[in-house]
Amino acid sequence: MTGKHTWAIPEGYIPRESTGPEPELISHESLCVLNTTDEDATLEITVYFTDSDPIGPYETEVPANRTRHFRFNEFEDPEPVPKGEPFASVIESDIPVVCQHTRLDS
């Protein structure tokens, strides 16, 4: 089976401003998730900060045998991820998945 149930990404930062056209080139942090199983994956994402309490979990799904990309900028519930603050994240999945973190600064 490909993947793990828990992933930790120790770095993240969403700039307060962007210079590129929206939505294509707005600065963002992304979580790319690959689910190679025959079951849908349910994910819980918790975001941690240097000087404040964690927020989350943000709950989402990745269908069986699919990939999905999530922008931390678009997480709203339970609250938006603040811009201009360094953060880390922990991703927990009910089935093994593969995760990658990407960034676009514009």
C-alpha cells in the first residue's frame, strides 16, 4: 500500500499580499494528496503556529484512486489560516495517502 496515515509539514507561510493576477498567481501554500487505494480518504488537517493555539481540524476528502490539491488560503472552517504568520501542519488520514506541500509566492 502506498502512503501513510499521518504526515507532518513543518513549514508554511502565506504572504499578506500578492503581485500576480488572481486566482492563478495569488501567493499560496498547497497540500497535494494522492490516494492510490480503492477507498475514499477522509483527512483532518490541523495548523500550528509559533505564538498561538492550533486551528482545525479542517476536514476534507480525496476520492479513491485520485489526487486533490488544497490551498491553505481557501480553508475557512473552523476559521481561515492567517496570512503573514509562519505555520506548520499535521495531516491525518483514515487510510494511507501520499502528501506533498507546495508554495507559490508572487
